[in-house]
Amino acid sequence: GKQWYQRRVRGRKEKAKEKAINDLGMESDDYREWSYVPSCQKKNDKLWKPQQCMVHKNNPRFKKCQCVENDGTPETKFAADLNDEKICVSTKCEDVSIVRDYEYERLISFGVMVDAYHFPQCQSRNRNKWEPEQCIRGFIEHCWKVNVKTGESLE
């Protein structure tokens, strides 16, 4: 009886500790809680990898990533939604849509006035494919035809 009770109490304490660690962090923007080391491309160490990530110090399973240009200039803010390794270079409409949302959010957070912005329009039956016609809507409206697999302009 006594050993069973001790194991049960120890199990509860470990679960409570795990829950506390999991509750820490993912939403925290405190830089002291995150570890970040910039990473370079393998072929050319003067260029940054398109995706840069930071890991939570209390729980390494938590990761936030951002998309950057070759020179390291951020295109997005750090976000858990950008953790997929290929998302920053993907041509799938759904992936590009997520990245573009974070690009837009970053612009707005700096107080940039955006009159018109292209939010990718994905096919409803297959979110990885693009609608054949894409449009910028806002202060101006402009539409163009694209390759449904890559989103590249056909014009």
C-alpha cells in the first residue's frame, strides 16, 4: 500500500510539474525565456536560412520560427504557426497564405499604412492549390492569372 501511494503522489507531482512547464512559454514574448541562434545556408554561409527559429528554455519542444530574407531581414514575426521546416519557401497556397498573414501583421505592428495587400486566394477543395485568378483588394483592385500549383504569375 505505501509504495503504491508514494508512486501515485510522485506521478501527480511530475504531471503537475510538466503542466506548469507546458503552461509556461508558448505565448511568452520575454526574450530571456527563449534561446535563439541564427542559422546560415549550407551552400553559402553568408546567406541566412529562410526560416529562423528560437526554442523555449524551459521546454525545448516549444519552438517559434520566422521567415527571413537572405540577408537576415525578417519578413514575419516569430510564431508557432511557422514551425514547419519548408513553410518559408513553400509554393503551396495554404503555406504562402499563413506566411503572408504574418508578413501583414508585422507591417501593421510597425505602424505601416497598407492601402492594398495580396492575401492569397486558395481553392476551397484543395487549399494547397491557388485560385486561377488572384486579386489585390483595398484602395486599388488589381487581378492577374496564376499557375494553380505554384502561384506564379502567368502574365
